[in-house]
Amino acid sequence: MTQVLERAAAAQQYTIRPLGAALGAEVLGLDLAQPVGDELIARMKEALNQHGVLCFRDQDLSEPQQIAFSKLWGPLEDFPEENKTVAAPTVYNVANVSAEGEHLPDTDHRVIFQKVNALWHTDSSYRYIPAYASLLYGIEVLPESAEGGRTGFSSMVAAYEALSPEMKARIEPLHMVHSYEHGRRVYGSLPPLSNFEKNAVPPVSHPLVRVHLDARGRRSLYITANAGNEISGMPLEEGQALHAQLIEHIARPEFCYFHPWKKGDLVVWDNRTTLHKAQRYDMARYRRVLRRTTVAGEGPVFGPYSQAVRAAGY
Ligand code: OGA
Ligand code: MN
């Protein structure tokens, strides 16, 4: 019986349509609550490599169904925090509403965490092995007439390619410092990290230029604004100026797509090659409830000088 159902799901017809010029596509016609076969996941992974962001429209997913679908992409990350989970440690409530349904005030730190998300970033970059993909599901979304509340995405492949030859050469050997605790520098009212959290996610550094061995040495920028602004080995202020210049560069509209949420959207993005951020909105007026699961990465971030990259000849 299961096999028959799996074949039926694998045979589901779907359409992929680009959403933005630089990245993003919507996938129509799939019901992800049905069993999904390996073959379909393989095709979706290819589509994600190509488009960076995929929006599966018109889904109706319970939390266990979202977890089950997410696991088909790879092992899930647990969140390092103790206060953001709904039921499972693999689920992050991206909301200005509590798990019990209460619209939270601006000062609640669960709301302030949403503001940290309003800076350009890639998920879990504060880990030695950062995330592969994130899956964000729209439960309560803003009305179409409301301002803001979209999720912005930027293609780090396009942003890297558009850099001047001088800038490419300058950043080639550089690393950036990524620290989970950086959000506390930006929003001092957040409660300090617990010792458990400090130990779970100590600062790390990653190359600014990411080389993708599984994509014939394709390169992309790897940078964040919500987990740091320091460049390893550079005088602090000089590094921060370079960081600010790169963040301004990646925000250029030609690299970006801003997703207006519809209820039932399941948006999947590739954290290796894209950045994203929450667009600000009137948090006191509107409820916004999204549910996120995160697929772990397969290995550390390789840069141009990583041994594995040089051994591969890129
Ligand atoms: C996230 C995130 C952006 C948003 O869930 O990782 O950054 O628009 N969300 O809420
Ligand atoms: Mn995020």
C-alpha cells in the first residue's frame, strides 16, 4: 500500500515558474502532505540549486507533517535556544504570537528575535557546519494591503559575480567571524545567552568566498549581518567598513526577490547560496505566524584556500 501511494506522489504533476529575475521560483500542483518519493526530492533539490528559493503553494501541513517532509531533504538541526520551540526542538516559531496564540508586545524577546531576522543573513552561519536549507511555512500572514512583512532573498552567486575584479581579489583570502551572540550587541535588551547556549554555539569563522565542490567550483559570497561584522585578521574598523560595503552591495535590487506571503506557502531556501531577511512591518497591528524547520549542512564552508578546494583543482 505504501509503495503504491509513494508512486502516486512521485507521479504528481507540478509546474515550476520563476518568481524573481535573480532567484526564486514557485512550485504549483504538489500536495506535500502526501507521501513524497526520493525521486521527487532529488528533482526538488536540483530545482533549489537552480533557483535558490522555492515556494510550494497551497499546502496544508501540520507540524509533524512539516517535520516529516523536511527530513526528506536531510537530517534536521535542533535550535540552540530553549525558548523558541513549539513542541519539537527542530521547530522554530517565527512569529510575533506565542505558541498559545497570544499576540506578543514589542518588548517581548520572542518579538525582538524577529527583529534580528530583519538583518540580511543566512541561517546557522554561527555554526561550524551551517545549514543547508530552511523550510518556512505560512500559517498567519499579513493581508495583501499591509506594508512590509515580506521575506527578502538575495542571490549570493549573482552578488559575487557582480563584484569588481579588485574586490574579488581583496576578499579572496578573507574570513568573517560569525557569532550567535552578535544579536545581543544589536539588541541589548535580549536576555544574555545561557552557559548552555554559549557552549553550544561558540564563535566561528567562515571564508567570505564560498566554493561549491558539488557545483564544479561555483563561487558565491558568504556573509551575514545578523551574526557579526568583523573580518578575521583585519583592523576592527577597516573590517567593519568592508563588511558594511559588502552588505550594501548584496542588497542591490537586481540580486533580490521579496516574497509576499500567502497562507499555505512553504518556502524553501538554500542557505549556502542565498541570504534572506524579514522585512519590517507593524508588529503591534498585524499577527504573523510562520513555522521553520532547518536541514543541516553536509560539511564546513570551503573557501578558495581550503585544502579540499585546492585538491579538487578549483
Ligand atoms: C527565518 C527568517 C524571515 C522572515 O525564519 O530564518 O529569517 O521573514 N525569517 O520571518
Ligand atoms: Mn533566517
